[in-house]
Amino acid sequence: MKIRSLLLSLAVLPLAISCGPGTPPEAATGDVTVSGRYDVKGTTVAVGGGEKRKIAGTVVLLRDGDRYNATFELKTTYPSQGIEMDADVIGTGEGAVDGNKLSGSAETQLVISSVPGIDTGFAFMPRAVTTRLISTSAAELGPDGSIAIEISNEAAEDQAYAPTRTRLTGRWIGDAGAPDVAAQE
């Protein structure tokens, strides 16, 4: 009985590895899944001066036909009065799906801790919502669950923010809580 269980475990192991975190279930059929949670990381670069800062977090995509909706929560730093402040980058976006390519726009806000060096999520710590940004993005999804995103960021109307470019790469880490609804033909 133990040998049979061991053989069954060994037979199932490759399937578990191939469909584990980072690989959407549809990857086995060759289809590209849009809907899901993606763990991403990358760099934001100031267009004018070239200053760089790291950025990482989660992007959630939900597909509805040939359109998608996105929400995201990322962590970065934000230069403020000569000090690098911890910042959350939160927002929503929407756009078009064309095969494995996405293009769209997003509205973003930066949330910083009012106490330098303290995480913005620390309980009872005052936070400030700062600059509102308007972003345009282009992304490419791989059948293996990979994602590559290029984002152009600029200040929303009446906001002060030097334009930046962000590049993120990552992997599918799980279901978004809703099915991937492909366009009906």
C-alpha cells in the first residue's frame, strides 16, 4: 500500500509543479490567462534626471471580454524634502485586451507615512495621500504566467510630479476571484 501511494505521489508531482504558484491553470492548454493576481517588481526612473527607485507589489487583473480592469498596491520610496519616504502606490486602471497584449490607463495615488522611516501600513501612524498620477500602460502576458508592464506616469491636473517611467516584471500568483471571461465570437 505504501509503495502504491509513493508511486501515485511521484506521478502527480510534475503536474503540481507545473500548475503551482506562478503558472495559471490555462497555461497547459496554451491559452493566455489575463485574470489573476500578479506579483511584480521593477524600477521607476525619473524621465528628466534619471533617478531610480525600486517598486514592487501586487497587480490584480479581471478580464471581461476584450476589456480588463486592474487594481494595484505597490511599495516604493518617494523623494520628499531630500528624504526618501516609504510610499504606497495604489490605484485602478482599465484597458483593452488584444491576445496576450494589454493597453490602458490608470489613476494612481501615492500614500506616504508622515513619520520618516515608518511603514505606511503601521497601525495608527498618520499617513498622507499625496500626488495623484495619470498613467498609460502596455503589458504582455506569457502562457507561463509571466507579465511585463511598461508604464508612463505624469501628474494629474493641478498636481506637481515630474514624469517617470516604470518597468515591472512578474508572475501570476493566483486566481483573482473571478473567471477569465474571453471575448465571445
